[in-house]
Amino acid sequence: MPLCEKCRNIFLNAEPSVDSPQSLQYHHLSPFMLASSAARCELCALFLNVLLDSIFGTNSLEHWFHDDPILLRLSNEGKSVYTSGFGAGSNISCIELCPRLRRFSRFLQIKSTLKLDVYAQLGSLAITQGQIGAWNPRTSSGSPGAHALIKWWLETCHTSHQECHLTISGEMIEDERAQSQLPTRVIDVGPPDGSEEPRLIDSNGRTANYVALSWCWGSDPKRAPPSTLHANLEERFNCLPFADLPKTFQDAIVVTRAIDIRYLWIDAICIIQDDHDDWAREAPQMGRVYQRSRLTIAASHAQDSFQGLFLPHPDMPLPVELPYHDPLSRDSSTQQGSIFIKKRAKENDRQPSLGPLGKRAWITQEWCLSRRTVFYTRAGLVWCCRCLCSTEDGHILENPGIIPHWDTIVERYSRRSLTRSTDKLVALQGLATELQRARPSDHYLSGLWAQDLPLNLLWHGRQRLTATPPELRIPSWSWASKMGSLTFLKYLDNQAQICLGKTDILDSKLIAECQKKVLYGFAEVSHHYSPIFAMFHSDDSIKALGFGLETDGICSREPRWRSRFIYAHIDQLTNEEDRSSLDGVDYSEKLAVHLIMENDVSPLGCALFDSGSIREGSAVFAIPLYRRRFLIQNDEGENETMSIFWGLMVRSYERVGVDAKSFERLGIFGVFSDVWFDGVLMEKITIE
């Protein structure tokens, strides 16, 4: 099928741009004219396919799109790359298709941007001149070409990326000067030609490069991997027959051999699974294993050990070929190669963190600590190191292994699943240990850092939380005492004042000088979502507060309480992993949110309970942690100061032998009052 004139001229005198309105091109005057052209032009047909694939429930263009022009932008997405090694470039890597939506949730007439990938053959003139910033993808992740690409990535990173030679704490990894010390046991995969069967070996402290596997155990007991037990340990030291291993393990051995590395670490094989003592020794070392591996292989889109690494790519329309004309040539009308445009794979297929492996809690530290990782996604290979995260065809992605602030690590970790709840803190211990080396003046305390207190005490659930096993003895003030998706309060700024006096932590007990006031009246309102406690403008006026309270500019004295929650978390989530992770939260277990009442008439604020229940006859106390003053208008229209308090709700421990001033955490609260804690004396209490 030929191309229409508009499609033939897309790349003539094109300059890549991400945000500039001047870079937009008019392609067709409406979606309906695009649909008409699609019958005669294969690129217009591809654009229409992408357009229709983006709408929900109906293929009606009239239902979703305005009768406005279809705009195009040639983009490098601000971060596409191609050089002889790794580095920043400014080459075109995608086309952004910009129709105008008729509706989208509560927002009206916003522009939707749909992306198609642009690439050329590796080594072609379009690539070498820097006009195109992505190249042809491979048809199989298990092909010799894919193995060669991994080897090239690995060697380029090793020789060019000084940052990837270091641990998080800045220690030089010895394999960059010599080789790493092997884990306690590893799989000897044999020579690259596969002429020898793999076998398990005791490393006995020897040094060598090795690969670590990050993978999903799966939820079906009938598809459990063939683990190492005391009964088969000696047999595996003699031989680990390749044919008896599940597909993911086989593929990992194939890749390890192909990149000329002799040793592979897989936890199910290298840790004796029915030996509690061996597990207790090896589990805390897992962070070190991933950090010191030459490479981590991640089976990001395999449900279990039997699916393998080399998954079939999703079915896509054939790419459309356009002629490439050298803009530097005197005869710019002569074709000098080709440019290809293809439909972009869905984010769930191309983003490593959106596969089944991304739902597993252990991967939080595996990915953060690994210095180099190759992800096997449904859409192809993704390389991530400390300096780059790139698809196999040159598109840059957000690195799932970049270490954000600790509260963000905890939020992502809490949304992921643990097979054994007893691993709640163990599964982060390796990362915490390494971060402790990076912050030697700080102290890691049951999942929190001393220098982040009291701010990081203000966590709450996105769903109703459940308790971790009592034998773990995790204090109630730590997020790790609960199972379920949680978040930290986001609305504090540098104007908030700390209300606590001297604070200390001894033997996992939080000892604080604080005010303590009984909460008498509650009005329960359960809902799927959690409330906003406060948001501020730069002029110190409040924008939103508590249960459904929303005002603009300076607050009125009588806040208006609406009948529904305002949910802010979706607006805060900035990357694909965070946005998609909301799908995994079980909101059927509703949050228990209560209004804090004054004289059973006026709501003062809201209380958010961790586990959703208030025991009859049990006194609930409010302990303020922060106070934020802001402006309101009085009845005469004059400005005056008001306050909001945030803090913990606690109740007395009702156990024999426990000090009368010992308490356990119940949740958090926000109160809108300037005088509520006036006259309440400071006292020393213990929260366990």
C-alpha cells in the first residue's frame, strides 16, 4: 500500500522536540479524515490502529475524539541515546500522535499523547548521522544476537561506567579490579559449548565472576521449582541435569554460558530449602549476592520457573517503511536508506516493573542493589545499570533499580507480596545494611531511620491493614508491624513544627516526651480511599483538609464537609510502576476512617485506623507530632492564624506486667484547631 503525501513528508526538515508547540505538525484535519486516508495509506492505517487501540469499550471515534486536527510531533522523548558507547543524544526515536479527547474521567478536553516507535537499521546512515535514535529490535530474546547484545552491554558498562563499579555506600567492588568472592554455593554451568552438565558446588571462599537470577516462585504448589533439600544435596554436587530443570533455570544457564561466565546463583538451588539454619545464614546475605554479581538476570514477565526467559513477543502490526533522505546531501531527493515506524508495545509488556516479578516483595532489594540487570520482558530485553536503562532498540526507560527516598522504597515494598509474612523485614535487610554503610551517623530501627523520625511515623494504609506474626516482635509504631499497602503522609512542608520533646528508642520501644489527649467522639465513615489531611499554597493558605474538605485560597472559618473523600494519591504517583500498582490493592478491605467530633456536632478532623476497629471501652489518645499554622478569614473578613495538628493515635497496653504508661499505635489523625491541645501538659510515655 502506498503512502499519502502527508506521511511521505513527515521527516522532511524535521527537528526532534518534546514540548515545543512549534514542533507539532498537522497531519489530518480530523480523526475521521485519518480513517478515510487509512484505506489508501499504510502509515495512516497504523495511526488509526493505534488510535482505536487506545479507547475503551467501543471503537467509535465520535464517542471519544473531537472533530479537531490530528497533530504529530517527532520526539526523542528527552532521553533517547545512540553513540559508539553509552551517552546522551538528541535523535528521533518516536512519533507522538496527539488527538484531542472528548472526555477522560472528570477532566474535559485534554490532549492524549499516543506514541509509536521510530527506528532504522543499526549501522545505517540515519543512525550514524544521528537523525534516528533507535534501531531495529530483535525477533527473539534467546537468539545469538540477543546474547551478543548482552555481552556488549556488559563489556561497555564495565569499561565505561565508573559508578557501576561501586556499591551504594561507595565501596569498590572487587570484581572490577579482580573478581568477587562467590556466594556460599553456586551452580557451575560448565563451558560455553554446554559439553558438561551443570552441578552445584561449595565455593569455599574462592573468587570468580557470577550471575544471579531474579525470578518468580509462582503461587501454584503444583508448579513449585525443584529445590535443593538435604535429601538431594549430595546428588546435586555430582550433577544437576539440565533436562530436569524448569525452563527459566535452563534459560538462565544458557545466557550465563553465552556471556562467558562460569557460575550462576539461584536461591532455590543454592540455599538448602528444608534447613532453617542454612536459610537463617543465607537470607541476610542475599543483598550482598545481588550487589556483587557481575550481572543479574531478571525473569520479569514469567509467572513461575516453568515459563522461561525467552517469551514470545506480543503480536504487532507490521512496521511501515519510509524512505530516508540525507539532509546533509546536496541531492536530498535521493533515497539513502529507510526509516521504520512501528506500534509501541503496551507498557505492561515493556516495563520491567509491570510484569509478575514486579509484584514480588523480595525484588525491591534485588533490583536496588544489583549494579547491572538484564530484564527479559514480553517486548524484549531491557538493560539497566547505575548509568542507563535502555530497551534493546535504544529507548530509555525509568530505571526500576534507582534508589529513591526510604519512604518511597517502603511504599513500593508494601504493595508487593510476600509468600511468608515472617520475611517482612528480612526481605529488606540487605538493602538496609548497605544503606547503613552509606549513612553511618544514622540508625536503622525496625524498618525506619532515626533521622527520619518523627515524620516517618505518619504512615497509614491504602487498605485495611493486618498485623504481622507476633513472634516477629515488631513494634506497633513501625510500618513493618502491618501487612498491606501503605503510604506516608505527604502534605507536611518546612513550615510544620515538631510537637514532641526529647525522643529516644530503646529495645524497639519509642520513648517520647509529648502531649496526650483523650479522643472522645468519632463518627465512622468507611470508604475505599484515604483522605487528604492538608495541602498548602505558597502563600500559607490551605487548599484542602481532612475528610472531603476542599477550599480554594484562604480558608473560611466554617469548612464545608462533603459526603465523599478526596483521593490524592493517584495525582502523586509519577511513574508507571506506582500508577499500575494501585491495581493490586485489595480495596474490598475498606479503610476505617472516622471523623473526630466536637460536642457530637462539629467535625474537627479525621482519624485513620490501621486495622479498622475500635475496641469497646478502650480509651483512644491523640499524640500530636506536628503543627502547621496557616491563615483563615474571620467573620469580619480579616486574616487570622489557625492550626492543623497531625499525630498518632494510641491506646494503653492491657497486658499483665506492662507499665501503665506503655501504649500501642492505632493509627494517625489530623485535627483542625488552634487551641485543641492548649493546657495539655507534656509527659513521658512509651510506645511499643
